[in-house]
Amino acid sequence: MIKLIALLKRKPQLSHEDFAKRWLFEHTKLSSKLPGLLEYRINIATPHQPNAETLFDGTAELYWESLEAMEASFASDIAKIAGEDADDFCEVRLHIYT
């Protein structure tokens, strides 16, 4: 099993609330359709953080059966569309494979 952890930072013009709504109610209509995706979790950072400003506004966890399955999923048309969509509301998207 392979898990991708995505660290996301919203674009400066978006409020935290608008970022969360955009991600949860619009982007997931695309990202949840990635081929071979077994599980998808979104974690929105709460406004209460130990530092004045957190580096990221949320994380996502996406699971596939294997690295090969994940790479094939990312090569799909829906993945390209979802990536472009994420670029519309995210200033930073970092991926960590585990």
C-alpha cells in the first residue's frame, strides 16, 4: 500500500473558510475520481494553532494499492484536470509518499 500525504497552503486572496469550502465541496468532485484510489481523507487545519500562522491550511491522505497504481492514476486525464483545479486555490502543494 502507498499513501500520499499532501500539504496544502491556500492562495493569499482566499479566506480559510473559502479555501475549506472550495476544497471540500468542489475539488473533491474531481480528486475523488482518481483511478485506483482506495481511500481519501482531507484534514482542514483549525484556526487555533500553536504558532500565529501555520505553514499549511490542511492535509490530504490518498491511498493506492501500489506505487505503480498511484503513478498510473496520476497519468490519467482526471488527475491532470484535478491538478489544474488544485492550482486554482492552492499556493503550495507538497506531496510526501509513504
